[in-house]
Amino acid sequence: MLTNRNSMLKKERQAFIIKEINLHNKVLSSDLSMALDVSEDTIRRDLNELALEGRVVKVHGGALSKSYQMAAVQTDTYAYEKKEVIAMKTLKLFKDGMVILTSGGTTMREIAKRLPESLQVTFFTISPLIALELAEHPKADVILLGGQLSNASKVTIGAEVVQKISEIKADICILGINGMDLDGITDSDYEIVQVKKAMIKASKQMIIPTISEKLNTALRYKVTPTADIDCLITELSPLHDTIQPYLSQVKLVL
Amino acid sequence: MLTNRNSMLKKERQAFIIKEINLHNKVLSSDLSMALDVSEDTIRRDLNELALEGRVVKVHGGALSKSYQMAAVQTDTYAYEKKEVIAMKTLKLFKDGMVILTSGGTTMREIAKRLPESLQVTFFTISPLIALELAEHPKADVILLGGQLSNASKVTIGAEVVQKISEIKADICILGINGMDLDGITDSDYEIVQVKKAMIKASKQMIIPTISEKLNTALRYKVTPTADIDCLITELSPLHDTIQPYLSQVKLVL
DNA sequence: TATATTCATGAAAATTTTAGCATAAAAGCG
DNA sequence: CGCTTTTATGCTAAAATTTTCATGAATATA
């Protein structure tokens, strides 16, 4: 070896690689080659060894942390546990005799699935899927708001729906969302935005159940200002860092 | 710093796409191309790979979340083969541009599943399940007739539905039935009878697809006389003994 | 229908991997 | 110490993979 000082033992080098991966969740062979001043072949051999030991996941061009693969596998019901937590929190707001207006979405579906047997509530919904889920409940009254069915999001949209919603006076409206930041709730579908606006207008209170990942993301069209939200429900504690900025904007955070 | 922001590993990129889809339920190829700074070809190839793995649903221009796509897959329908035969016969009556009014029922669902891709029709339906099935069809316009959702039969009922139906002028109405004999079509649910009467009134032609088992049975409430049926469709040949008595009553038997 | 997007395909370019070989250091041994 | 063996590393050329680009076909959208 040319310079003893700079030379690194194999184990030492591999430890460095592991550390890098833990830090950044990925490494590129080319980067490591430069940083450690060895050929890419050596790096590749290292990565192959580490992959064989199951310490990293080798991919074309470098390697990824194992957690990447984990996250990639669980996909069936995305963020299932989180949505379960959100559903339980949301259900605490439901009282006997309430009129509840709801949109669609998988979070809302988790809520519908867990509706307590004893609860006597009236639901208005634009989602056939949610309606069918709620129809399983013995004491729930379910009114499906008719209209054109959107191919993409599978909820009814259009002037007729908006008109019908305007005739309702609901106690609370549960709104599934796609994007939200400190400024407001946003969505990517214009038609759906119109319906959601009508839903908000028709309800005394607006409740937003969402996984925290959707916070601090914005989409094309604005639905309503964040300040108008009556209750924001995420899987996180209201004390969590991510939630802090929203505490001053939203009336109640669960 | 080792991380090179410009280059992203394939797996990493696909993980990003999955996350984006799970978050917003859909992604556009063009958006991803911009966000990840790769060509749309690369995005398309990623989406195709992910679709092949069954992680996302590829559509024109982007991809959708899987959870939206799956609307309960059931193959354990009673008399599946018979209903398949009936469905194929019924579909021959559908023409481009038609306005079709339909009730619910498993037979109707088999029809909806098999709707040819090329057909351009407008559906009005009282069944959320049928609506969701039809919504998978690219060229079908689906209007869900809103109203109270019946717990038992999972179709919308009530004055509102009847009122809405009266405003429609459909070419044909496909009516699932529960009982029928030489005298007339009968049902056991009074509310549903009201809706079916309205559907018949709103349509130029009435088509009854039913398994032959239901022939020669009668229930509590009468819907309409057998003589009013325009087309009766069963899994049997019109020459079959069971069908013979109906030939004189019904205009067309398939 | 006409126009604009998006898709599929194959070829080309860029990058990464593999495998074989050469070199050199490290280790083992008489 | 000399000698051989083992191990680690780098190099090259060919193979494989990934990405882009160009084109016409298919598809949406007005």
C-alpha cells in the first residue's frame, strides 16, 4: 500500500459504510469510492459481503438500508396502524343522535368499520364504499348522496351533489384530505373541491382525520383555510413536534 | 458530504413513488418526472414495474393507489355459471349511447363486470355496489341515485329516489327480481317495490334477467304484470319447457 | 373531429457489474 | 530470512443494466 497513514482495513471500511447507510439510508458506490479512496470494485465487494450478511440491501449503483425494504414490503393497507389510531380517536367525538356528513377515503373507511354497535347516528355520505360499510351497522341511518360517480376517487360529484348537500344541516362533517399545510387544506381534483366546500358549509363543525404524513403538503386547489378546522386528528400526540405549528391554527387537536 | 442529491437509486425512486401514491391516492407521470428529475420514460417504466408487482394500479398518465381499486372481490355468487350466461345474453341488448337504468342484485353485478370496454353508455343505478363496479369501466357514465340505503338489499330507497327516477327518461331498465310467475313480478319489500315501479315508468323498455329458479314463485307485493315485460332473459333456452308458458306473455324471450 | 398527451418500442448512450488476471501486501512455514 | 500461499486490491474488457431519445401508435381532451 502506498501510504500507511491513509490505508484502512477492510473491516474499518465496512464499518464506515454501515455508518453511512444508517445515516443516510443509502450509499452510492461511486461516492464511497471517492470518500474512501479505493476502487469501486473494492466498494462493490464490500457491499456484496455486507449484503450477504444481511446488513444492507444491495442495488444497482450502491446499497440501501434494510428499513427501506421493510417499508417497501408493507403496502396492503398503507399506514394501517396509524389509521386505526385515528379512527379510535375520531369515534370518541360521535354522540347519539348526531347527523354526520362524510367524504370517502381509506381513513374514513377505518372509522366506518369500527363504529360502535350501540351508536345511533345518521350518516350522509358521497362515498358508495363508505355507505356500504356503514350499512352493516344495525342502528346507523345511511343516506347516500347521489350524483355522478367519479371514476378516480369513487365518490359522487357534480352540481346535484352540491345542491343536495346544501339542503342538509349536519352536526359534524368528517373530511378526508389529500394535502394540508399551515395555510389550508388542498386537493388535486377540482370537482371534489366543490363538493368538499359544500360539505364544510353544511356542517356546524369540521373534523379532519389524517395521517401526519399528509401535513405540510400542498396540492393544486384550495379547499378551505386551516384556521376553519374545528378538530384535527392524527396518529401523533398533540405534543409532537410536527403538530406544534398547527396548535395555534386549529381549535382542537387530538 | 457523500450523498449526491442528483442521483437516485431505482429502488429509492420507486419507494418515493409508492409513498406519494399512498399519500395522495394518485400520481401523474409528469409530476413525478419533474419531482425526481428523470425522464417520463423512466417513471413509466417504474410504474409498470410496480404495477406488475401489484403495488399500484397503472392508468393513463399516471397511477392510482391499490386500495381504491379493490372494491371487494367476490366470486362466491350463487348460481355463478347461470348468471354468467344471463349476463352475456343481456349485454347483447346494449347499444352505444343508451341510457340504462338498473337495480341491484348479483345478476346485475355479473352484467356490470362484463360490460365491453368499447361500449359508451350512461347508467343510472340505485345500487352502490353496481355503481362501483361500473365505475371501473372507462367509457361508462355512472350516476348513482341517492337516497336512504336499505340495510338488507343495499340499494337506495325512499321518496327522494322515486322522485329522482321520475326525472329520468331511460332507454331500458334492467330489473333484478325476487319472484315472478305468469301473473306478474313480485317482491317482499314494499319500499323497493315503489322504487322498481318508478324505474319501470321511467324507461321505454323493461328487461328482466333472472335465473329460472325464480320463475313461478310469488311474493307479497306486486311490482308489475308479466305482460309488461319487454324482454325476459334466463340461463335456459327459450325452447325449454319452463319457459314455454311465458312465451305468450312476454314480448321477447332470450 | 382535430389537437394534444401519453404510450410502446427499439436503438443509442451512459453507467454498473462481472470475471479474469496481475500486482502487492500479509501470513505461514521450514 | 527466503519461499510459498493466502488475501486484498486494482485494472481491463465484455456483459448486463439503466436511462434517454426518437418515432409512430394509441389515447385523452376540447
